[in-house]
Amino acid sequence: MLLDVVLDRPEITWLATETDKVAHCIHALGLKREDLPSLTFEQGGSKTVRYFTDKLPIGLGTTSDELRFVYLVTDANPDSVRRFMRSHRTLFERLNRWTLSLFFPGYLSAAESAIKAAVMESFAEPVRLAIVEEFKWFCEARRALERSIQPAVPVDRLRYGRACRAFAAPRFYAAYRAWVKEGSAAFHDLLSPLLRDKLARGQVRIETQVLTHRYLNVATTAMTA
């Protein structure tokens, strides 16, 4: 499917490898390595940082400072695209102009609205600081209850119940999972207006397209390869 995406757009110059993507972001766009989506692997006391581990091609835009990101939808569950947006958020905030193209195989076209809605959560109105403080309390209380940890101060069950209802939206569920992994840095996504402002100024474009080729005949092979 990714091969079809690339071959159908010969006018675009594509960055395919981790080395090419990192080099372009640093040398052509003036970004730093910490701005790029990455994963750190530890083994035997040594650490290895890998960048752009999703291995999706990135196209060069019509202007020198623009990038075109490809996201291939392979699952109707929007959690995967939420993780993609989360991992790329710092890069998206640093770029002056970029496009995200969402590609759907025909058998997943019914998920188009849900996937795009999950992407647009990243451009939502920033949450007020007071609400983020309450959400932080909720995160700590929820983790304590889920892990049967006795907190220093007993959890106010009435307050917790209200918070469960207030933070039931997928945006907060994703933020909670990010907080479990990253700590307070995860709250940046809720507070920052940068992506919303870029979208409002026309610096960001979100596109969707359903691939015309049929892929169900190779689905079993692809999932077991």
C-alpha cells in the first residue's frame, strides 16, 4: 500500500530512510534531534536512540520548509493514529508548514471520519490550567486505584467520580496513558495552542484519500509475513 502511495506521486521527492529524514530535518530545516519522533532502546547498559521508527515515507513539499507526512491506516481503532500524532507533536509544532495525508484501503474507508476526528484532537482548544491541575489529580488518583496503591491522602471518591465523568473524552484518555509513560510532560499537549494556531493560519493541511486498489487478497499474507 505504501508503495502504491509513493509510485502514484512521482512528482514528490520522498525521504524513505531514517538517515535521510534526520539529515533533512537537521541540515535543511535547522531542527534539533530532540524535536524528532524517537524511541530509546536500552541493552546491556547502553542506549540506542532511533528516529522515525514508524518507517513511513515523508515527502518534500512545494516550498523548502514544508514536509508532507503519510499515515497509512491499517486499523479502524483510532488509538494508533493518536500515538502517531503524540510522537510527532514536537516536530509538528516546530515546522513552519506541513501536510498530513491519511490513506485508507477500501476495506477501512468506513473508519475515515473516526480516524480524522482522532487526528483533529491534537488541534483542539487548549485546556485551562485549572482544569489541567484537576486532571493531574485525577491521573494520580486513577493510577493509585488501578494499582491498589495506598496514597498518602485517601482518594476523595465523590471528587473522583466527578472527574471520571469530566475526563471521559478520548482526548483525556490518551493524555492519561501518555502521563503514565512520560509524567507531567504529557500535559503539554493539553495546554499548548501551537498546533491549533498553525491550523487556523493555514500552515497545516489534513488530507484523506481512499486507495483505489484492492488489498484484501493479500491481507492474510501481510499480517503473517
